[in-house]
Amino acid sequence: MYVILMGPQGSGKGTQAARLAPRLGLTLVATGDLFRAAIAAQTDLGRRIKAIYDRGDLVPDEITVGLVEEKLDDIRRERALGEGVAGALFDGFPRTRAQADALDAALAARGERLDRVVQIEVPLETLITRLTGRRVCKRCGTVYNVESNPPRQPGVCDRCGGAVVQRDDDKPGPIKERLDLYFAETAPLLADYRDRGLVEQVDGDQPIERVTEEIARAVERRSAGQKVEG
Ligand SMILES: [Zn+2]
């Protein structure tokens, strides 16, 4: 089973992906993790990614897709060994039309296909409130949120006593820009997936446990439906 989890920054997508992958028996495929792993392993690809990061550029689709394909092959090997891996849960990928097309082709080449796209929906104002609430300790990097996880004493880090500040990136202007870019990029992908009958929407403006339940149900419903058909 191959499932994509989609949602903007602040939707709780990363948290949900980490909770859901073990529950569904799926391998979590998060491109950020793949990049970090390749850099840490100092492979040729890892060195190229590090150079791109150091320049502050975006990793090109060709590299991202290459890493995802390696991961799909790992999953296939694990399945062949009977290791009980049911497929993949994609977090943060695909993000562009080119990536989505490449994913379809990579799955088809392996005799697989996409089963479900779950979109986590959170109202824009809630996203902005969550994201502008982010604070970071200047000394040790501990992350806080003034709404959901404030330091015990405002502006002072619980762990090291350092100054807890709002980064420029977490101010309303830059946040709005990042969200606008995300919606502009992913709208055409979602429209495509919706045409293929793959999209299930889940209300992300609820407690974490509830959101996890709803996503799991959406995925399980789909896999049960497929068993009936085939
Ligand atoms: Zn600190």
C-alpha cells in the first residue's frame, strides 16, 4: 500500500506521519530524512546534496526522485524477505507535478500504484497562529510555541536559561509567503489526485489523537475497498 500525506507547514503532517507509519505497517518516506541520511552516509549523492544545501538552493527533483526510488527498492527487498513491510507512507513528497509524475512511473515500474492521498486540512488563520507562535532558544535551539508549548517563564529557556526569541522566518509575512507557495504548488497535484478518486480530506484542527484516528480510518477504508474489488 502506498499513501501520500499532504498538508502545509503547521498542519501537523510530520507528527501524524511519524504516528501513522508504524500503526499502518508502512515505511515512512520523508524526503528531509532521506537528504539528511545521504549527507550523513557521505555517499556521492549525499555530497552533492550537502553542496546544494550549503549554497542555500533547493534540491533538484532528479536527486529527490533518485533517493525515493532507492527507498522503494529497499521496501521491495524487505518485502521479498518477508519482513512484513506493507508499503510506504510519503511525507513531504511529491511536492511538484514533475515529482508526482516520477512517483507514478517509479511505482508502476515496480508493479505498484498509489492507493490513497490524505490531505490534512487546517484553516489558514489557525496555521498562521500556530506558526507565528513558534519561538526558539538562541543558545540551545530548543523550540517552543507560545500557544501550545510555552517556556515556564516567558522569553526564558527552560533548559538553559537562554533568550527565547521569534525568528524572522516565523513572522507573519514570511509565513504567509511560504503557505501561499505551498498551496500554489500543490493545488494542481491535489486536483489530479482528486480526479483519480484518491483524495480523502481529514480535519487537522482537532486533537492529535483524533486526527491520527481519522487518517488511519481513511487509509484502512481504502485498502478494505480494494480487497473487495480484487
Ligand atoms: Zn536554551
